[in-house]
Amino acid sequence: DGVTLLSDYKPYPYEIEKISLVFQLAPEATKVRATLAMTPRDGVADLHLDGEDLKLLGVALNGAPLAAEAYTLTTTGLTIAASALPEGAFELQTEVEIAPAKNTALEGLYMSNGMYCTQCEAEGFRKITFYPDRPDVMTRFHVRIESDLPVLLSNGNPVGQGAGFAEWDDPWPKPAYLFALVAGDLRATSGSFTTASGRKVDLNIWVRPGDEDRCDFALASLQRSMKWDEEAYGREYDLDLFNIVAVDDFNMGAMENKGLNIFNSKLVLASPETATDTDYERIEAVIAHEYFHNWTGNRITCRDWFQLCLKEGLTVYRDQSFTRDVRLGALKRIDDVAMLRARQFREDAGPLAHPPRPSSYREINNFYTATVYEKGAEVVGMLATLLGAEGYRKALDLYFERHDGQACTIEDWIKVFEDASGRDLGQFKLWYTQAGTPHLSVSEQFENGTYTLTFEQVTAPTPGEPEKPPRHIPTAVGLLGQNGDEVVPTQVLEMTKGRQSFTFTGLAAKPVPSILRGFSAPVVLERDTTPAEQAFLLAHDTDPFNRWEAGRNLARDTLMAMAQGATPAPDYLEAVGQMLADDAATPGFRAACLRLPGEDEIAAALAKKDVVPDPDAIRAARRGLMATLAQRHEAALVGAYEGSAVPGPYSPDAAPAGKRALRLAALALLSTLDQGRRASALYAEATNMTESIGALGLLVAQGAGQAELTAFAARWGADPLVMDKWRSVQAMLSPPETAVEVVTAIAESGAFEWKNPNRFRSLLGGFAANHAGFHRADGAGYALFADWLIKLDPLNPQTAARMSTAFETWRRYDATRQTHAKAALERIAGTQGLSRDLSEMVGRLLG
Ligand code: DPP
Ligand code: ZN
């Protein structure tokens, strides 16, 4: 029935010593000849090679053509009968023809703006040649590319080059999903890095002619990443060459192919005029992420795709640590948790909930999710918390030593932590195998100098998992005295039962607890507390995350109450004023505190309390609170706005970026009072994209900014990456009364290149983030979205399926909205010839 089960895993019956590939590139008819040196592992067995959309031109065994009776060809592959195979080693050769120019799914070998490129993870290699396309089959690749294009790249080291061809050899065995090929007219920005042991590595960032002046930051980011991985993990690079190529048509952010990373161009190209501070930060983080995969993913890979979080969770944890260390400090944790809640908690609370290591799937591309990535990273973070920094490093050293060159499982990973620490992590493993976000409620008691915290954990059922046993939850707690001094420094309480108490003795007075410091576990903390106590923590907590969290809780509770008709809580308004005035806090931190929770987050919080969220009331509450804050603190906000201007040439460093963030956060509030006067002025004078697009967004949110939108399009019309921002700002921020019409107008203008994933995501992804617009009561938002998913699906099922997560919250809303959303989903489900990707998603969404 098309379902793949973890429990069905079987090793592949053949070893492959090496593969040699010859590509004769042509847009409509590329020929691929593959020669596999194979040996049966355990006696001769039927030999299955995956293959899809391949035109078979010939099969030969040990140099002799294979008779047609010896093999069967289906739509999913080629099987050679055991009876046709020799006892020992043999050489199998296939030749196929493929059409990269017709490949709109952007999986396998395809074309983007005249260049050839590949994307093989997860199962794209089977669209290039017949091969056991599974991560546990690892071999050495030799590649010959024949083409007249000037730059011909593949994995590993260049071993031959001449007129119309290039040959590459990768000495490191790898699974097919890490294969890559690029051919085109490309220009390199080059540099080098010398490893700790003295190996000089040549580095190149390859882009299309004209984009060379936007590559310096990517190159410097790569050099920083290489250095950090040596220092933090003792990991050196292992080839003489590292290439990165920027591609305009790409389904994902980037791909860690061995020695030849391929990137979505939006995650490489940056200049002050065209990229925002956030773009710079993401470019650096993703370059680091893909580079770090060289050890966590490539040298040690996954046994099967159920283990995806083994490489992704760990590598996200590593890139988050990197960004914290080289750029953001404590602010990084705040940003990551905000993102985790917005995406992963949302996923965990809906019909798409799944464990970081799922046990079944129909289409693996549907499991490149926030749960596998971000929750996977949280689970690694909890292991680091439980073992401490030294214990964690010891475990990682053991992981690299024990498993280098292998395809591993979550069990292997846990075992390394058990062996390094002597602890039993059996219960901890539930984090990998179960879905859902635990809710942790806490109560307190103080008597005779003894303070007791009692925790209770409950996880709601998720699809297919009615019962939820208690998890092992590391809860970092510190206690503050009434004057704000820390009376008990942070310690990690390990909760393993459904209900559990922890005591602190010898206290002079009842303390104020700071619980779940640094967000030490991905749980929802529920605590009956007063606004006054939250305000106290916002003013005094020594843990920066919990300091921010206290303000966030106040803001969320205020907004939830306002969405149900209340007026804003005075404690919150007061606390914001104090925070604004705290010059000891960095501008970046103050900006993070000024930003209000998004509308979707408020809706989620209401739904959790069994209140049906009203998108229009939520929007009104949020805008109302912004205006109230602005009135109440106008002078301080004007001071923050004017005082955090950054003169001089643009630098993407954290300090100036933090100032710009504060400036824009203050401006967002002030714009509710001045009819956009300051935002218009900032737009006119801005010399960097952070401020241009920030100001433009504030204008659009007020239903204004027409002149600025026109000017922006006139200036940047020829730059599709910049115009993505123009589209997404309008789709995301236009008022709900006009958002559907605005998106429709852009979508139907001839200029919208919807087949390109970045263009599609900029508009439709932006619209999905427009909470009140997407969830418009008459269902027009749902209908528009469904139209576009249905249109994209036949061309690019992977991106269509991923975008369908816009619907994952539909059951939260009122009956009318639910009826409209369900109708839209059923219309998608009923579409003829729907892809496996999108039909799996819609099936689960309707579940
Ligand atoms: N390229 C994607 C990532 O790095 C999938 N491996 O996460
Ligand atoms: Zn990754």
C-alpha cells in the first residue's frame, strides 16, 4: 500500500566496491553510463536497483549484454534474477537516458537558468541512474562529465580535465544521496583555509556571471565554520577542495553533498543593498550547517531515512551553537525557541504530529520537518544538558571514533551517550520515538526555610499514540531572592515520573523561582503566577532566556485576554517601560522583548485553553496593544528609534544588527501613532535592505505604502531575490480585508514565475503567514491557497506538499472556517493524478 516501515529494514544483499559514472550532458537527452563493482554479502540473491523515469538503453554483466529474460523492469526499478548472477564479484553496467530540461520537480538531475545541477536527497539519485538508492549503501564514486560548458563539477577531487570533459574522484565512500554534479557558465569567488593539521583547502563559491560581488560573506562564513568545528568538536575537513554552488531553482535551503555543497542562491548571495540582517545571519548559519554535515551526516550517515534526525537534529544543534558562539550569544536561544514554538509546537499540536524518529512514511520528502530538525536539535541539547559540557564532548568523541564511515541509527547514538556517561537513557529515548509536546505544570510550597517545587507532566495524545508515558525532562531551575539576587544558582532537576517534587532547604525567605532556564527542555510550562512576579523576572532574572520569557508570557497573557475583550494589563505596560529604560540590556535583547507574539501563537494559546480563536479579534488585540504601548511609552520609543540609528557604512555584525532591530521594533509601535510618517521617511533615506524592507512592511501593514511599493519595484524589478521580499511583505502583512486580492493580483500578473520555488514560497508562503488574511471567514484564503497547490503539484510535488502545512491548524477555528478549510482540502484530495507527496499530506491533514 505504499507505506515504508522502520520495522521492515533489511541490509542490502550486495556490497559495492565502487561506481564509475559517465555523463554525456544534453538538455533533452543526457546519457548516463554507470559501472558498479559488486559482491554478494551473503550468497547470491535477486539484485534490485532503484530507478524512476529512466529510459533504459542497455544492461551488461561482466561486459556482456544481459538477455531480456534475466531482468525485469518496472516503474520503480530494475531487478536482476539471482539465477542470472555469478557466485562472486561481478561488474554491472547500465546505460540510461534522462531529460534534465524537462525535470520540473527539481529532484535528480535538472536545469536551472541554463546550468545543470542535482538534488539527490532523499531519493533523487534513482532519477539519474539505476542504483540501490538508500543511505546504508556506501561506495566510492568516480565521475566523468562530458559537456562543452566551461565549469564541470562533481564530488571529491578533480583528477582529469580537457576539452569538453572533466573527471572527479571522491576517495570517501558515500551514499548516493550525497552525489552531486554541476555544469554551467559559473564564476568563482575563491579563498582557502588551512586546517589545524596543516592541510590547505581551496574554497570556491560558484555563482552565475554578475553575482560575483555578493559572495564575500558566504566565503568568510565558510572559513569561520571550518575553524569553529575544529575548536568546538575537533573536526577537520578531509579533502583538498570545498566547492559551494548557488542555484536559483532549489526546493530546499541547501544540500551537503560531499565536497560540493549546492545552495539555494538566496542563502549565498548577500550585499548590504539586497540582503537583510536576518539574511546575513541565515546565510552564515546554513553555510555552517551544510559544512558541519561533512562529519555529522557524510562521514557518519543514516542507516535508513527513519534516522534522518540523527544527522539533522545533531547538525542543527551544532549550527545553533555556532551562531551563538560567533554571533548572537544568549539572543540565539531566544530566537531559536521563538521559532521552535511557532513551527514545531504547532506541528506537534496538530494532525501532522510525528516523533523525531518516525516509524512509517509514504513519502520521505514529507518528513523534512520542524520536528525532525528543530525538535531533533532540542533532544541533542537535552543530552548535552544531562551530561554537561565535558560529558557531551566525550560522547561526541566516542561517536566519531566508533562510527566513522558507518550508516547509523538512533540506537547507536544513544548507546554512545550511555557508554560515555554510564547512565541508562532508556526512558530518555522516548523523546525520539514519541510525538507530542509535554505540558509541565508546577506548583510551589514554602515552609520553615524549605521550598518545594512539584512538577506534573502530561502529554496529550497524538495521531496513532493514545498513551504517553512520562518523559525524562531536564529542568534547569534557579531561585531569586526578593531583592533580585540569585540565592540558588541554576541546577538541573531531572524529572522522570508523572509527578515529582524537588526541595531546596535553608532559605531565609520564600524565593522567586526561575524555571526551565535556557529552555532546558521542549515543553510547555504552565504555572499559576502573578503578572507582578513575571514583571519581577523580566526586570531581574539572571538567565537571559527566562528574562525574555517572563516578558513574553506577560505579553501573551495580555493579548489572550484582549482578544476576549479585556483591556491591557497595567503590570505588562509598566514592565515594558522599565525594560526599555534598561541601558544595561543590549539593543538586540530589548528588540526581542519589544516584539509581540505573532497572531498564530496567540491563536494556538487560546486553542490550548479551549477558546475558539477569532483571527480578526486577535489581530485587533495585537494592533491595539501596539498602539497602547506606543501611547504609553512614546518618548522612550522615540528615544530608542532615534538613538539606535547606525551611521556609516553597513556591517552585518551582531552589534549594529541589534541596533537596527531595536530601531525597527520601536518604529513598529510608533507607526501606530504617526500614520507611517517615520516609516515613510526611513524608507526614503535607508541605505540598506534591512531598513528598506522593514519600513516598507510597516507601511503595508497599515494598508499604505503604494508609492513606496512602486518605487521598490522600479528599482529592483530585475532582481528576483529582492522582489521575493516585495512579494512576501505584501502577502504577509497586507490587512486581511485586502490580502486575498493583493496576492491574487501579484499571482496573476505575468511577472510571477510561480514554477520557481523561491518565487512560489515568497508569495504563497508569505500569505500563509498572514494569519487573519489566510483564515478569512469566507474561506477565500483557503480557496486561493488550494488553487495554487493544485497548480504546482503536477510540476513540483515536493514544494506543493511542504506548503500544504499552511492547513495544519484548521481544526482550531470556528465551524464556518472549518467547513471552508475542509472543502479546500477535499478539493485538493479529489484532484486527478495528485502526487504521492501531496496526497499523503492532505490525507493526514484531513485525518
Ligand atoms: N540539505 C538539507 C539539510 O541540510 C537536507 N539534508 O538539512
Ligand atoms: Zn541538514
